[in-house]
Amino acid sequence: MFTIGYATKPIEQYIAQLHRYGINVVADIRSVPFSKAFFDYHQDALREHLRAAGIRYVHLGPELGPRSKDPAHYDGTGQVQFDRLMQSELFRQGVQRLSDGVRKGFRIAMTCACKDPAICHRSLLVGWALQHLEGRKLQHILHEGELESQLELEQRLLRLTGTVPDMLTGEKAALRLAYERQCQACAYRKPATPA
């Protein structure tokens, strides 16, 4: 299973990268499958580009997107809490759909807008769940087309967040702390409503 971001990427480059890794299904995991700046990635346009390239499209935003409709998934500041979201039945159904697709022989790439998976829910939410709850291997197709595994990304998160295992915080606990810090910095937050 793979992920790919599209920010600033021409659609031709995006499709070439999908072909390079033999991807035949794109699972769009955006809560809102539209782009204000990159019109080739509006849901209908993306579906058509992929169809022309021989790649199937499925929207899994309701299941795996970062903007939950359930108020219980948010903290008091309006920020989504990925640990709560991944416990939901809807999220588990989305993960199951991905697993079913892989079992049927599809090569799936989850897509979202973020250029770097280290700041995106495709690694911080879905990647964490696939790696640590489902035991699935995940590869992120980076902007220029090289691959970074979820495990390599986790090592990068430790460096990015300045989290270092020590005698009081083992490697597993440090990794969990690094995820929490990155989620705090990057997870969706509801816009403030005017008073």
C-alpha cells in the first residue's frame, strides 16, 4: 500500500509516479475532495485523469479523512484527536475497505494534498493505524517520486519533533510522543466561530 500527495505537482508527474509503482487504484482520503489552487485535483477532474490513465478512483474521505463530523473526536480547542478518530466504526470500515482491496490484488495509493507525508493525516492517522494496529507495510511516494516507508517516516518524526528515547522514555514511548507532538502541530482544527 502507498500514499501520494499532490501539492504543486503537475497532474502528468502525479500519474507518472503512480504508473512507476504499478498503482491501479487511488483512494482519495481528503475530507473535502477539492483543491482551491490545483484544479486538476478536484474530485471529478482527478477521477477523469485517472480513468484516462487506466487507474481506478475511490473516495474514502468520509471514512479516512481528517475532518470528522463527530464532535466527540475533537478536544476543547476544536482540534481533531486522531487517537479518538481511529477508534470510530467508520474509520475501521475505511481501513477494512483498503485491506479488502489489497487482498483482491489491487495496488492502492491513498492520496491527499500535503506535499510532505510527515505533516499529513495520511501518515499521522491512517499510516499509524495501518502500521501499528493492522501490521501493514506502507510506502509514501514523496514529491520527487522516491519512496519513504512508514517506519522511515517515524524515524524522521523523532528528529523533526526533537524526541529522543532515554532511560525513562523507551523507543516505543518516544515514538508515540513524537506522533502526539506532530499531530498537535498539524492535525485539523475547526475554524474559530465569531463571537
